[in-house]
Amino acid sequence: MKGVALLGVAIITVSCSHDAWFQTNDATQRDAEEYASNFKNIVMGGQNVDSRQTWNTAVTTQINLTSAKSGIMRVFTVDPLTNVDAAYLAETKVSAGTAVDITISKPSDVIMLYAAVFNEAGNVIDVLAFDATESTIKAQFYTSSEPAGARAARRIIKSSHTFTTARPDDSDYAMAMPTENIYSANEYYAHTSTITNYYLPEGKNHNLNPYNGNAYYYIDGERNLTFSNPSDAASAVRYYILPGANVHFTQTFSYKLAGNHAMYVAPGAIVTFDQNLSAGVIIYNQGTVIVEGMTGPYNNGGIYNQNILTCKGGLHVFNAGSEIINEGTLNVTGGDVTVEGSGHILNVAGGHFVVNNNTIVNSNDCTWQNDGDYHTGNFNYTAGSPNVINNCKLTVDDTFYIDLGDNLDRNGFKMDAGAGVVTEKLWMDGPSYIWMGAQSVFQVNDEAKMDITKDIYGIYGPKTSANGYAVFHADKIVMADPSNPNNFMANYFNYLVVAYDTYHFPQGYLDGTSDAAKANGGIGSCPHYHLGENAIVDKVSNLGTTYDVESGTCNPGFKGSGGKRENVKSYTYFAFEDLGTSDDFDFNDVVVRVSTPDENNVSTVELCAIGGTLLQKVFCDNVQIGNEVHEYGSFGDNTKKFVKMPLAVLGTVNVPQGKSPADLNINIQVTRSSGEIVTVGGPKAGETPFRVIVSGNDEGKWFWAKERTNISDAYTLFGKWGADMDSNPDWYKSPVKGQVIEW
């Protein structure tokens, strides 16, 4: 039975009508010291409390969000497209293009937040992932009118390649001719020791001589340009193409522009290269660039396209340091896009990369990463690299073909959570892997041909279902070569839904032979597939709504028979010790939770647990919430698992503007057997606690310890977090089975 009077550093006294002040004395001081000593030994494993520790897993975060669509916006700790049970941290109405300010209690371990906009039917119409490591955050949903580079990166999967062609600032482009210290290009040889600005004299045709370097050309009007010394420039050279300019480079642009050597094409300018770009060119484009073809760029060369770039021929990227980054619209109207060697292509969020012919990825060391919208005639992936990653939308007009080397660590086509591929046909031939994130969709409109030869090759969904299944959807799934039935035709692994419209391997089914026998060719004459643990295969009409995926910017979506998402609020939990015995640290004497505030900043306070026998009341500051807690229910058994959750709604509180539930001064008043009343509130930094504030998990839940179960036994990482608040901030997500009250 609890009820031993105890005053610790987390207890403050209050005076109410007819209540006596609680006075410390030698006995209670010894109790307090014993509590602190036992807490250090039992809970902390002998370690001291971190001097910064406030025993609060939640941090208050200010967010400014601008939605591209109107509806109800909610903020989550996980992607709501991949976790249908996610609890939201905030909810507000939004209008397209209007910024809203939101204050949330964010779990300190969460580094990424997700904002989702819902329509009236409860369906997601937009999702934004953004960095959540700062206390003040400003983020903006994707729109077609804003600069793509200003949009928060959606991807979670990242390439191991570090792109060196940095995104330029708007100020890097020249918008007008300098008015001072600028010389005619005819005076070049008089000004070579330092960087000199040049303009082109009147006339359409000019021959430039940048061989000695230190030349910044400001080019306006309509110009046809050639070069006297088409070789390496000795030092810095820049070409600033001004707004309204229309410039033709009528011979091969062969300078190896590296480092500080670059061309900047301003908005409204047009640059046409009549020959292929075949040297280490660095071009930054906010205007329009038209080129016959691109071979390279060579070492340290690159293109950063922010508006429109049209390549009439092929695009071949192959050398180390060769980088093409597209933030605008890049059209390859003739020839193929080939990425091999150590070449690198990145289509950033909001970028549109359109290839009329083929995209060929053929290297163990290249990068093909799509974070935007990539559209191609065929996609041929024939040498595995760890950096072939689709984080958004890939559309293939004809066939997606994949046949890689026998290397599990390096090979595969990776898809981020929520990403999408839409292809007319698929051919998985030989060593092939497709790695899919939660609620990503790979859609084959017609026929998927399978012939993958080993039981480890195949399509992999996420390793857990916590954030949802991946979906592989095809009209027909067939074996590629019916004359050779001794190969593995298809393998499905992890939390993957395989959905088909017409049929799945009409030539035959799994024949029951063991995996070991199959690996050695012992599969008989029947084509088959391997369905791994947790994978599902069924006709679309039989799947219902459980595995639906909403369509969006990056995802074609998947639907069974329909359904509606039900979102719930998140909660912040306040768990108290009520001055009981000095060796009991279960923090379940009173547990209350405070909900995410509504649009009027009002939160509900609910009673979750009553583990103590003393009379107790809940307060926010000096205002009582509800009645004495034991009036709301009784214990279900001697472990004090209650009949329902929550036990009761105590009332509501107003959360001040700019504050979150974690900032509220929720405390309890405990009536001792002597009639004295003490208030148990929050500790100061570094003190032994009688109150702990805990964030809800991704579903808004926290499971408190069973009666007389010390919190460090229920959560083994609690003490380590107490000793170092930077370590194990997610301790509350890892309860010990059987030591907590699960609900």
C-alpha cells in the first residue's frame, strides 16, 4: 500500500482553503534522500542524472507550413501514406497558398515530420516530408509554379554519391550588364592579370579568346559566338548570358570549365549549342538551353538545369565527376540517355526529365536517382549499382528490363516509401532485385515476364508492416520462357502485396519442392513462384481495401473496393509517483494524457491509470481538472489493469498560443493520511523526478509499467536516457513484453 509521506526535489507545496502547508522535517528529509538514492541505484544503475535532464521526451516545435491545396492538414511523425494508423500531432484547416503557424509537442527522437492534406472524404491529397531537427521550421508543399529547389526534399533513400555541382543561388546569375569597370571584348589582352568584366561590341558575330582566363563575359542581344583558342582556359572564365539574350555557339564548346569556370544562363535567355557538348562544361541554367547532344561532361563537369534544357541527340554520362542535375524540365528528344562508368544523374524533387527513346543504366559505380518525374520510352538496367534509386515517379512507355550481376549488396532497383513506377511491360531476367518501400507501387499495365533463376532474386517489400505494405500490381504475371521451367520464375518477400487483374502464372503453381532443392534445379517441370513470409498474392477483386494506396505526385496509387482512412489524435502523457514507498518507481500512481489541441487550442485531459491509493486530484497550474481520480473507476485486478482506456475524461484545458501540451504545468495534489496536501509537479533540470512526460508512439499510445514494476524494468533504456538525455530518446517505444499495461 502506498501512502508513506515523502518530499522529494520534484514536490512543491501549495496552500488552498483549509489546506495546511506541508513542512519538511528530519524524517521526511531522510525519506527524500532515500528515494533519490534508491532511484539512482535501482533506476539509473548507479549513474547520476544528466544535469540537463528534465524527464520530458517531447519538445515544443514551431512550424510554418504553406499548403498547395485546400483541406484539413495534419502533421505526423511518420508518413501517413505508409502508416494508416498514424496519430497526428496537429490539425488545422488550410487554404491553398496560405501559410499557417502550428505548434506541436514533437518526440525528441523524431528527425522527420510529415504534413498531409485531406479532402472532405478523408483521402490524402498531398504529402510533404520535412526536416524536424530544428525548433523552428518553415516548409512548403510542392507546387508547379514555385522554384523546384525551394521544395523540401521528399526522399528518404539517398545516394551514396555526393554531388559536387551545387545548386546556384539566384544571385549567382547576372540580370544586367555591369555599369562600371567593364571593357569591350576587343580589349582582352590589355586586362589579363586580374578578373576583368567584358561586354561584346555591337554586331551579331563574335570570336572570343578566353585562353588566358580571368575573363567574365556579359553577353546580351542576339549573338553567334566562336573561339580563337578552343582549349583549356588558364584561370577563371565565366559566361553570363543576360535576360533576353539569344546566343548561338556555332562551334564545339570544348573548354574544360571546372571549379570557378562556368556559364550562367539567366531567366529569359536562350542558348543554343550547334555542336555536341563534349568537354568538361559546367552550365547553370534558369533560361532555355538547346544542344545537339551531350557526351560527358568530362571530369568535374556538370549541368544544373533549373528551367528548360533540350538535348536533340543522346545524353551520355560516364566519367568520374560527370554530373547532370535537373530541377526544371530536361527533354532528350533524340538518342538515348546512357549512364555508365562513374557518371551521375539526379532529377530533383519537382524536376521533369523526359526521354523519348531509351534510358540505359549500365555500371556498378554510377548514379541514377529520381526524386521528381522521370518519363522514358524504355528503361534498361543491366549492371547493378547501389545508387539506382527512384524516390518519386518513373513512367516507362514500353518495357522496364532488369538483369543484373549476382551481388545482393550492390544490385537492385530501389524505391522509396510512397514512390511509384508505371510501365507498360516488365521483364525480370536473371539476377534481378526490386526493393520497395512501404506503400510504394510498381504498376505493370500489361504483362510482367518473370525468369529470375534463384530463390533470393525477386521483389522485396519492407521488412515490417509498421508503415504498411508495398504493392506490386500487374494485369498478367507470366513466366518469360515456358520452354525452360527449371528456373525460379518469381519470388516475393517481406510485407508485399502482389496483385493481378487477369492471371498469375497460368502455366502452373508452386510444386512444393523445398527451397534447397529448387536452388539446385530440383523443381520438376512446373513453373512456380516463391511466396515469402508475410507476402500476399491475390486477385485485385479479392484484396478489399486493406492495402489501398492513395495516388499522389509520386505514386499511381492502388485501390481494391474502396475505403476511408480514420486518423486519430496523438497524446502527451504525464506519469506520476504520489509520494509512496521509496523503492517503487512504476510511475503509474496517476497517468493522464493530453490530446493534440483542436483548431481552438483546446486539449482534452483523460485519466489513464490509477496505481496509488492516496486521494489525488489533477491540476493544470492552480485549476483543478475533474474530480478525485478514484471516483472514475476501480481496478480490474491486482496488476491494476483497468476496464477501459481511457478510464475517464477529466476535462479540457486551453493550450496557450505558441505552446504545446508538453509545456503545460500538469500536476497532482495528494492528500496524505494526516490530511496535509502536497503538490507533485515537474522537476527542475537534473533532479530526481516524481513526474515524467512521455510522447505517444506513432499511434499516439504509451504503455505504463505494471504495478510495482520499476520503470527501468519496463523500459530498459530509461536509465541510460536519464543519465544522458542525448542517448536513447526513443526509450518509450521499446517496452518489455509483460512488464507494461498494453492496450
